[in-house]
Amino acid sequence: MQWKSLHEEEKLERQNLRDGEISDEEEDDEEAKEVKEVEFEDVIDVTEEIVQE
């Protein structure tokens, strides 16, 4: 999961470059937001057809 932490760091760096410095007020707002991690699984209906030639 090291790639995930690196990805998050890079994402924050890109956001800072795009948006500029975060003010203290914005930083407090960010900390106040609740972070939820959701895990899900896609269930795909797969059918296999064998074709005789």
C-alpha cells in the first residue's frame, strides 16, 4: 500500500500547486470534515460462449 500513500502525497502537492497556499481558516475547515473510507466490490455478470467452427 506504499503506492497509495505516495499517490495521496502527490495529489496534495498537485492540489497545492493548483490552488495555492491554504489559509488557516480553510485548513481548519478541512480538518473538520469527516473522512470516510468506503470499500466496495463490483459484481459482473460474465457468460462464456463456446463457438464450434
